[in-house]
Amino acid sequence: MFFFRNGSDSDSSDPFLIEERNDDSENSHNSDFPYHHPHHRHKNHNNNGRYFVLFGIYSLLIVTIVVIRVPNKRNTPTKPSIPREPPPVKVFLMVGQSNMQGHGYIDRVDDDGHYYNGTLPWMVQTYPETYGKLRQPDGNWTIRKDVWVTYNREHYLDVHNHVGQYGPLYPGYGGDPGDQDQQMGPELGFGWTLAESLNGPKQEQQILLLKLAWGGRSLAVNFRPPSSGGTTGLYYEAVIANTYKILAQFGLFFPEFDGRYEMAGLAWHQGWNDGCDVNMTAEYEYNLANFIRDVRRDLNVPQLPVVIAVSGFQGYEPDHGRRDAIVEAQFAVANATKYPEFAGTVQSVDTRGFKRDPLPSSPGTQGYHWNNNCETYWLIGEAMAKSMLQMLSKKQNQDHVHHGVVETKLS
Ligand SMILES: *[C@@H]1O[C@H](CO)[C@@H](O)[C@H](O)[C@H]1NC(C)=O
Ligand SMILES: *[C@@H]1O[C@H](CO)[C@@H](O)[C@H](O)[C@H]1NC(C)=O
Ligand SMILES: *[C@@H]1O[C@H](CO)[C@@H](O)[C@H](O)[C@H]1NC(C)=O
Ligand SMILES: *[C@@H]1O[C@H](CO)[C@@H](O)[C@H](O)[C@H]1NC(C)=O
């Protein structure tokens, strides 16, 4: 198994603690996998690497590839219409550090009981035409059943309990353990914007936001991709392994799930920690490009659309230093002249204009958390979704040119 010492002492009926159940044939020597020997994992990058043996087994046992032909209209005789099954669930990974977790204070009030600027109720009240939809007439937050969320919600020292919260989308999938329902991140604007575009009134396109984020983690060390050399980051490994695990056990969280999903995209919002160190800053672009290549390879989706929300915490005030350099590196990876391999499938979105001043213009003062401003987090999510939709529509056109789309299906 990937993360647990050994399954016997865990309660496998608890969906928060997913046990690995498909490793019967491959379990004799994996109790130390992979975190005690990350070097080995990197070196064993061939078929006798334990890592890839496990992934091979995953793909053989769990994932089968289904190719759906797009019918050629001219040659297709009219047939009695068969009831159409809904499209497979579109899965979006949301990966990063604390700002992907999200630290927007949803409903903080001042001493007089007034909502601070930048809280969600303030947004609804101040811009009802834009955000009124988030609230129901009875005052409850709107729940989007066409968007499912799983959120690891785990302390950065803990990569065991990889689904700490799950359910339909509503405000409250942000923050650290204990912040449930009090903080939000980019998932709210991301999910709403994707769903409004991908779904008509019938809402038959189910979306899954698979959030994997840990506070205070760097790309250079913690998320370090294998292709960058050195020790592969624990959190890189966790992103890949948790994605497979969560999808393999997904029915535990959402019994309505019929087993069909499509890995649709990845959203990345990370960069504070690397910006604290001159050497990590210098290699950020290199590491981010490698991260994209490696995630695509390890998830077996070579053209996976990737959107990067740049780390624009300074707003447009230049710091002439590391923070600017991180933002430049994040933009550079999406520069098609520099990275032709990413053209059309990697985009960076600007976030600097989303910065709001601290209290009292925001509910908080944590500059490294966008002053805890919910509007900022919404705008980041919305911008990432718009970019993602653009890439998806291009991709769809290409798929039609090739007369097929590839789906992955759980058996
Ligand atoms: C609104 O929230 C209240 C309090 O949590 C709850 O009792 C009520 O059932 C909710 N209304 C709806 C329509 O969900
Ligand atoms: C950055 O790298 C240089 C060269 O390897 C090294 O001398 C220096 O100590 C490093 N700086 C930090 C802050 O790690
Ligand atoms: C993209 O990269 C090329 C080559 O490095 C560079 O000349 C160009 O200015 C970059 N474009 C942008 C918009 O930064
Ligand atoms: C708070 O928001 C209101 C609009 O609701 C605005 O008029 C006011 O200037 C804002 N205050 C600060 C300190 O940003």
C-alpha cells in the first residue's frame, strides 16, 4: 500500500481512511514505499521500480482505456435513439501550498457584528448581481451538487489521511484541519465557473475537484519532481499516489459515481516558500516545467491541461527580487516560444490585480495568504477556470479532428 504501515490496525469501514485493497499480489515488500527511500524511487525509474510496478498493477486492475468513436455524421444511418449515458466525470486536480488550501475568512465579523470587507457575505451584499447566486433565499449557502470536492485537509506533516473532507461544492473547503466551513480557497470560484460553462440546466456533467494541498511546502524540495534530479519530493509522490488511490476508492465518497471519469486538468497555485530562498527561486522555472512533464507522465495523460495561477501577492508593486522572479518563472513556463511542448496546454493566469489591502479592506492581515480575502480567492479560482475552459475547448476540437476521445474507466 502507499501510505499506511499495514492495513490491519486501520478501520477500513471509515471512508476517511482508505485502505489499499488492490495490492494483494504486490504487498510483501512495500511497507516502506516510497517515502523512506525517495532516492530509490527516482533511480528505479524503469519497470522493476516498485513504484512503477504498483502503477502498472493499478492500470491493469483498475483502469481500462475506452476509446469512443465520434460518429461520422454522413455515414451514420439514423437509428432509434438509445438513452445516452451522462458523460464521464471530469476530474480536476488542485495542487499547491497554503494558498491552494485557501485561507479566505468566510464570515469574520468586527466587534459590532458587521462582516469585514472581503468576506463572502460582504461579497454577496456588495455585488449581488455577481455573487447573489452563492446564497439561497433562506440564507444558506448554495450547494452545487454537480461539483464534487475531495480535500485532503491534512497537516503538512501528515500525508496519511488523504481525504479529510468531501461532498458537493459549497463555501468551506479551505484552511487547515479544524478550519472546516470557516475558510475557503480557489475551489469555489473554480468549481462554479467550470460548472456554469460545462453544464446546461440538465447538469449532467459531473465535475470533481480533487484538492491536494499542504501549507508551507516548496516546489524545490517538497514537491520536487523526479526529473529535477536529487531527492524526489514527498509531496510530489503524494500527489500522484493519492490521485490514484482516491479515484480507485471513489465510490466510498460518492455512491452515485458510475466508475467513469476523465482526467481533465490540473490547477497549480504555489510559490511562497520558494520565493523565500534565492536558490529555490532561481530553479523555480526549471522545477515547474519538470513538474508538469512528470505529472503528465505519471498520471498517463500526456497533454493534461495545466493552469498556473501566479504568486502575485505583492500586487503590481514590484519587489525587484525573489517574489517578482517567481511570478516571472510562472509566466515563462507558459511561454510557447520557450516551451513549444506546452503550447496550448499550459497557461499562466495573472493574479496581481486580485490583491486587496489588509484589514479593514480585507478580513485579515496575512499578506502571504492574500490578506485572507475571499474575493481574491474567488477571482483566482475563476481566472484559472476560464483559462482551463479555453484549453479544454481547444483540446475538444483536436480530439474531434482525431475522431476520438480517450476516457479512463474504472472496472
Ligand atoms: C438552512 O440551514 C439551516 C441551519 O443549518 C437548516 O436547518 C436548514 O435545513 C437549511 N435549509 C435548507 C433548505 O437546506
Ligand atoms: C545557494 O547556492 C550556493 C551555491 O551552491 C550556496 O553557496 C549558497 O549557500 C546557497 N544559498 C542558500 C541560501 O541556500
Ligand atoms: C517568450 O520567450 C521568448 C524566448 O525566450 C522571449 O523572447 C519572449 O519575450 C517571451 N514572451 C513573453 C511574453 O514573455
Ligand atoms: C468596504 O466596502 C465598502 C463597500 O461595501 C466600501 O464602500 C468601503 O470603502 C470599503 N472599505 C474599505 C476600508 O476598503
